[in-house]
Amino acid sequence: MIPPIPPKPANLADPAPDFPWPAGKRCAVIPAFDVDAESPWLIMDPKNVDRLVTLSFGGYEARVGVPKILEHLRSIELKATFFTPGWTVENHTKSCESLLKAGHELAHHGYLHKWIDPDDYPTEVDEMDRGIEAHERVLGLRPRGYRPPAATSSERTIELVADRGFLYCSVMLDDVNPNRHVLKDGRPGPVDIPFWWTLDDSMVSLYSLSLPRPIATSQQIYDLWVEEFDAIYDWGATYHLLLHPQIIGRPGRLAMLRRLLEYIQGHSGVWFATCEEVANFWIKKEKGQGAKAKKGARR
Amino acid sequence: MIPPIPPKPANLADPAPDFPWPAGKRCAVIPAFDVDAESPWLIMDPKNVDRLVTLSFGGYEARVGVPKILEHLRSIELKATFFTPGWTVENHTKSCESLLKAGHELAHHGYLHKWIDPDDYPTEVDEMDRGIEAHERVLGLRPRGYRPPAATSSERTIELVADRGFLYCSVMLDDVNPNRHVLKDGRPGPVDIPFWWTLDDSMVSLYSLSLPRPIATSQQIYDLWVEEFDAIYDWGATYHLLLHPQIIGRPGRLAMLRRLLEYIQGHSGVWFATCEEVANFWIKKEKGQGAKAKKGARR
Amino acid sequence: MIPPIPPKPANLADPAPDFPWPAGKRCAVIPAFDVDAESPWLIMDPKNVDRLVTLSFGGYEARVGVPKILEHLRSIELKATFFTPGWTVENHTKSCESLLKAGHELAHHGYLHKWIDPDDYPTEVDEMDRGIEAHERVLGLRPRGYRPPAATSSERTIELVADRGFLYCSVMLDDVNPNRHVLKDGRPGPVDIPFWWTLDDSMVSLYSLSLPRPIATSQQIYDLWVEEFDAIYDWGATYHLLLHPQIIGRPGRLAMLRRLLEYIQGHSGVWFATCEEVANFWIKKEKGQGAKAKKGARR
Amino acid sequence: MIPPIPPKPANLADPAPDFPWPAGKRCAVIPAFDVDAESPWLIMDPKNVDRLVTLSFGGYEARVGVPKILEHLRSIELKATFFTPGWTVENHTKSCESLLKAGHELAHHGYLHKWIDPDDYPTEVDEMDRGIEAHERVLGLRPRGYRPPAATSSERTIELVADRGFLYCSVMLDDVNPNRHVLKDGRPGPVDIPFWWTLDDSMVSLYSLSLPRPIATSQQIYDLWVEEFDAIYDWGATYHLLLHPQIIGRPGRLAMLRRLLEYIQGHSGVWFATCEEVANFWIKKEKGQGAKAKKGARR
């Protein structure tokens, strides 16, 4: 029999409204990094605690990846958002402090990068609250944004994000511009800054023995990301790069990222912004034009 | 021991007859889309009902993919066939109505995109009839064509398609031109419009954590699809594009599709047609030249 | 503990002797096809008997692939070897007869393409003998060569091949030129014509839902096969193309194969030969120069 | 619940110190080979002992791969490091002797290439000691370096390496230059020469039926390895090629490696060295400048 699945639209929110970008800008480019460090490897298999080599994947971030990325962002005067699990905050504190000192945004990315299980809400809450607590206690900051680990979620994720008072989250795959979640009771939820796999470096450049994905050349990744930029620039939409220091921080990959950002910077009308800046701008626009935009979404 | 497998030719029908295309045309190009929306994600794992992010893959279609594709098809004055599960019809009705209003063909693609299990005929029938019922009740139309979800089938699929009175189906992988099924009792069955993986965007551009396929650049997909067009144009056969708005509707992919269709439109003698138009033309030819063609198939 | 694995060289034979090719030739090119038809799909899962679409993968061979390949080989005056399971001989007899009539070699490729299981020798023997019987009864020929399905084997495979009186087999992956097997008791076994994955079209162009391999462009496959040809031509070794009509017989792939063979034919000193011709030539050389060559292998 | 994972940095050592390379050199290039032969196939599945074809993957090394690589290294006057399992030493002794005679370094790579299981320390010790014993007894040498099979490890691996008196090991993925392990009790451990998947030929060119990885063209691998060289040359870091004779020793691959090494040799300031030479140089620098460098690591 066909299982009794209740007709259920995935997303209660309207499509993204057609807000213009800041004066003179035609698209937004968000450089964002998930600073997972060893956490995904630790949570993937408890025995990995004892697998030094496996952990050393993630260990690359604090030793080499993050310093090299910081150096590069400084040289091209770009600010980025770094989604950081609580475990990273606690175990690589100096690395996190160096990000803050350089003026970047730190946001919430779970505690141990544990995938959300729809049937285990207590753990979802635990990951959320231990992550917040780690940011507050260790770094003295309350993150304004949240991205769940590995694009996982439950029925209550958005409610939880709203309840903890986040300005924005980056959860959904179903739009090309920011939009506001609608909670189950109809109240407005957090702003969502959507992303998509094509601009996620783990989809084109993460591999291990347990995940024998093919290794793309840096030129192939460059081509993919330029194609996507050209089209998003044409649409006037959001170019949300989702990167990982342990992946993009390798020599050949970082050289490619440098070329990509040069290519993008060579275009007029590009607004480089952190997630928080994009969310704040969007809310300002919503306040000014919200009622009209909600009805007139042209797509 | 070798299992006792009854010698059984897969297909009782003769190879496709060598019918000419309409006057002045040397090959047919069918732009077809499977409008699956959230349905394959819902049926893949019952827990996905609660996985908002996973469902948002499919949610992209109604919010962004379908409107963008419609806009593009309108701009180049092309009609297409949209194979649509009953669940999509019920839950994204406005999106389906916009397709009909623009003059495109809607066809049957199951109810919840449930893969056909050869051992569970009642569910196969249920998916078939609930799909028909949804199209009739919600959109007031009886689909003329049928494509099973994910290239699945049972021993009785063709009989069921014939019994429900479809003009054509798109089931088989074993020919390059339309041909008529032969039922088990020897009677003629529906016309089949075959397809092949190379022109299916899900084979080159669908990825998720549970399906970590490599991500091709749009240029690589363009190259593959142009190579295939050149050869099919040379053979005088059928170029059947099998696309999904949640895959091909992304910015970079849609820009590539635009380039591809421009390339094809630059050739003389190409007949752009919907599946229904191809099936109707084939049947007209069959009536006029059938007896001769059946004997003289030159391949 | 480390399992007690007896030190055991994989292959008792010496490396391939350095026999020269026929006068004026510097390398051999063998176009070979495995005419599996529906057999691998049937044996993969007993339920596939009822999966019409799955079977139609293989059904493409008799309907389209083989006729198109025959037409092409005729146009460039090339003879090839077709390794054919007994099931194909019985169920696509006309297709096999068309190969013989065009002067190509037919060789043994199992009965139902069942993978050899080292723990089930009776089935291995059954597949071997039913395959021989089908060729003899249906086509009136005794195949001179044997290739096991899917590069599978048991400890007794070579002994079985020798016992059934084959001239040659194509089993091993460990050399770049023909060489003679040594049986366990030290007697000479059949000649082996080795192959390698890089020149097997199934490794670059076979995909299905249960095997979601990435789809290479035809240009990528062309590049790979030209690179390999250039190097093998330089070494003076054997270029053994291992193709399948259901894969290489698709429009874009066949256009690529045509270009590849043109490229190769553009080189002087290439000996195009069937497996049987290569084996016969090798044996003639062995008789004339064997003793010397065996000692003086220069690699 | 979130499992109770003790906060545990993966690596107790400081990031690699910024030691300069030998006078006039700006980066190091290490050509290294893992001479696995049949051992990984034997250990992967006990039934493979009887699978002649599967074993013949590895059999290619002694028959063709190693001789061809030796010939090439000699022609360009390069010395390399060959990590060799004890099983290979025992079963392909002549092949190993030919490596030593040509002046290359042989190092330890386990006994049967058995993956280290964190829960089975006795087998890890057994693999280590039987590997050492095989090198000593058969070849009369004590290996100075160790690389674990397939990047596996346990909590005690580094301690074991230190205890057996190795000069260096190649274990970690978390740095781009050599550095010294710190043992659990704070004492200095062996020097580590890190590596990374991008320069491992098995990640781009190993495939079998049980591992249906896509087959890259040699040009794609060349591009990837040149991109990586350019960036590592720019960083002044370590270019550690991790190759396998059964993979890179195939005709097309070897032609590509030749082109790659020519490209690299065309750069000034490249220090080609074996692992042992790199470790010895590093230790000399450490002695001279260690205290200062440890504090002033600039990354």
C-alpha cells in the first residue's frame, strides 16, 4: 500500500520577496565557512576517538587551514561568517579568537556536529543549548545565526531556532534569496539564508576511504563556481559559498578560491556581506516595504 | 546452480519502424520534465515527513524552478511535456495550473512517485488510479501519457497502461525511436516513447548526502548533451530530454539548458514536439504505412 | 590475528615474452565486445525477470546496438571478437548469426553471465558447459576462446579452461601482452590475452539506479582511450578494447568509437586482429622462438 | 543524547616549524610508492586467495609495474621511497632487491596490509613486527620509516612506532610540512612526513567491481597534480606523491607521471628527496634551530 503520508507542503513561507539589494548592488556574495574541525569525524563513529589519522583530517583546520584562510581574507579585505560547533570553540579556542579579532562573524553550528534525528528531539535541544553555552562561556558572544549540521532537521527545528532568539538561520534549499520562515502557528519565524550543494566544497572535494568520492580538479571546481556565479549575477540572487577550512584550506584549493574571488571582485555591483549583514539588511527592507513585497512577489 | 530463469525476451515488440518525421524534419526533440516536487523525498523514507531540509529539495520546484522554466520556455516559444505525480497535482495545484495555462502537456507520473515493486501489484494499481483521479478531480484533465517513477516496472505494467486507455507511455530503454508495445496476448499495446540515462539530468546533477554523486560542471553536461544531439541528429532519431525542475531549475543549470536549446534551434530540420504530439504523429504514420513499415524495418 | 594466508603468487606464469608483432607492426589492437544482452540483469536479481524496464537495458543490443556496430565495422573493414553468453545465443540467435555472417569471431562468455563463486565449482562447470553446448547446438560452432563474466574466477578456472580445450582465454589483469598460463602441475595452459579496466566501456559509461556511477562525456572517454593508445603504441603492447553493445552502441558513444578507430587507423604499424588471430600468432612465435624468449624476457 | 566524547585534540604536536629547505631550495618533492602487490586484495576477503583475477590486479606490480617504474626513475636520475609490506618482501623478493640495487629506499608498510583496528592492538603489533622481521630476514635491512596501511591507526600507533625505533613515519593528514610527534607522556616521538589524498593515485585511478570509482583521464590527474604542485611550490611546502605501481604503472598513467616529473624538474629550487633524506634534514635543522623555530612558527 501507499503509506499514509499527510499532504504537507515542505515550507509554509511565501517565496522570497523581490527586495532590491543595497544601492548600486545587483547580487549578494556571502563567503561562509563551517569550522567543523575534528567534530564530524568524532561523532561519525565513537571508535574514531582512537583513530589519530582520521581525526587529523579535521586537525588540519587549526594547524594550517584557518590561518591560511585568515591571511587570504585579510589580504583582499573581506569579512566572512564562520559557523562553528561548540566543540571547536572549546578545543580550538585560539583559532576561534583569531577569527573574532580579525572582525569575522561567528555563528552557531551545533555542539558536536551531530546530525539532527527527527525522532530524538532531546538531543537536538542539547546540541543547540550546549553550542550556545560554549560560545557564551568561552568566547563571550551570543551567536546571531544558526546552521544545522549536514543539512539535517526535524519538524521542530525552526521553532527551536525561533525560541532561542536567533536573528537568522541557514537551513533551506528551496530558494535563491533570503526569506522569512512562518512558524506553525502562523507567527513570523527567523530569516532564512538558503544555500545549495553546488557551492558547498564538501560535495566536490571531500573524500575519505569511507566516502570514495571522485576528486575534482581545482579547475573543474572553479568552472562550476564561475558558471553558478554568472547565472546568479544575472538573476540578481544570492551567491552563498559554503566552505570548510579542512577542504578549501589545502594548497591547490585555496589558490583556486583566490582566483574565484578575484573573478567575482572584477564585477561591478557585487555586495560582499556576512550572513548577519544580509539578514539585517533584509529585515530593514521588510520593515520598509514588507506588506507590498509579500503580495507582489513576481516569481 | 544456475537459477532456472525462463528464456524470456524483454520486449515482444519489433524494433521501431523507420517512419519518416514530418515533412522537412530529420529528428525529433522532446523537452520533458518530471515535476516530482517533494514526492520522491517523502516516499524514500517515512521520517522525511519531518525533515524540513530534505523536503526543501523538492520545494524548490514550486517556489523557483517551475516559474523560471516557464518563463524560459515562453521566451523561446517551446511547448513541453510535464510528467506529474498526483501528489504534486494536489499539493502544488497553482504551479500545475500555470503549466496548463501556458499550453504545456501534463502527463501521469504515479501518485507518490513510489517505485513499482514486481511483487506488489495492488500498490502499483493504487498509484496508477490515485494519480489519474488527482489529475481528473483537481485539474479536470485525463492524462494521455504515463511514465513510471524511476524507471521501475513489473510484468503487468504495460497491460495496466493499456487497460487504463493511455495513448502512449515512456517506459523502455531499448530503442531510439517510438514503437508500439505488444501485449502478452498479442494485441497492440500503447505507443512507447523510449528514453535513456544520458539525457536525464538526475544522472548528472542530482546529489544529496545519501547519494553523494559527483557534481558535474554545467559545461560537462552541455558537452554530453551536445555530443548526444549531434549523433541523434545524424541518425535521424529521437532526442528525449528527461529533466526535473528541482535539478535543471537551478541558476547555473538553467543557463546551460538555454545554451543547449539555442544550439539545437540553430539546426535545420529539428521537430520540437511534446510526447503527445510525437505519439499522435506516429500513430498517423502507422495507420498510413504500418503494414509496409513493420516488414521493412531496416535496422 | 593476521589470518593464516599461504604465501601464494597470483600467477605461476612468467611475464609475457617479448615476441615481435607481425612484420611491420609495432602494436596490436583488438576490438572485442561482450554481447551480454539481458543476461547480467537477469542473473543480478531473480525479480528482474519481471522488471521490463531493467531488462530493456540489455534489450537494446539486439534491437539497435548490434546492428549499428555491425554496420560500422563493415564500413571500416574491421573484424572483431564477440564474447557471447549461451543465453544470448539461445535468445538472440538471429543477432548472433548476423555476427558470424559478417565474418566476426564468436567466443565463450558463460551461460547466464553468472559471476564465478570460488566456493561453488559445480555452478562454474555448469555455466561453462551450458555455454559451450548452446554455441554448438544453436550456432554449430565450438568457441576457441573464453572470457569469464565480470572478471570473476576461482582457483580452478584455468584448469577448467584447459580441460575444455580452449585455444586462449582472456582472464588476467597482470600483463600488457599475451602469455601462456602454467597449470598447477606445471604443464602449459591456455594462452591468456589480458585486459584492463581503462579500456572497458562499462567502467566509464554503465550506470543504473543501483549503480549511480557518474556519466562521462564521450570526449572524456575519447581522451582516456587515446592517452592509453599513445602509451601502448609507444610500449609496443596490446590495446584490448573491451566493449558492450548496450553501452557503446548508444548514438553519442558510437560516434566517439568511430572517431577513436579513425585516430588509431591513422597510425602506421598497427595490427588490428581478433583474439583468435592474436592467440594463433603468439603460438606460432612461441613454437619458433619459445625457448629463447622465455629466458630473455627483457622487462 | 550526545555521546560523552572527551575533548581531545587530535594531535599533541605543534604545527610544523618553519624550517628552511636546503640552500637554494624552496620546496621538497618526495616520490613515494606503496608496493602493496597482492596483499590488499588477499586481506580484503579471505576468499580472494582463490580469485586469480582479483589477485592479478596486484600481480601486475612485479611483472610489469615495478620494472617500468625503475626504468623511468633511472632515466631521470631520481631516487624514491618504496613502502613495502612484509608479504611483498617475502613473495616478490627479486622485485624488492631490484629496488635496493637501484639505490632506492625501502620502508615499512605493514605485513599483509591489514587495516589497523583500534580495538585489536595485538594484531597491530603483529603486523608491525612481522613486517620488520621480513625486511631483516629476507633483505637484510632494518626499515627507517613506517607508513600504516590505508591511513588507518589506533591510539597507540605513534607509541609503537617510537618504541620500534623508527626515524620517521608518514601517518598524519594535518600539516603540509614535516613535524615531530609528541608522545602521550610528553617525550618527543618520531618525525612525521604528512601526506594528503589529492596526491594519492588510488583516489583518482583505483577501481574494481567492488569499488566502482569513476576513471579519470590521465590529463585530469595531471591537471590536479600540477595545480597542487604550483600551490605547494608557492607555499614552500612538501609535495609528497603517494603512488602504487599497480595503478601508476599502467601505460597511460606512467606516460602522465613522466610528463608531471618533467614539469616539476623544469622549476628551479625543487629539492627531490626520499622520505629518509627529508627526515634526516629536518632533524639536523631541529638540532640547530629547534628551540627558536618552535616558538616562531609563522603560520
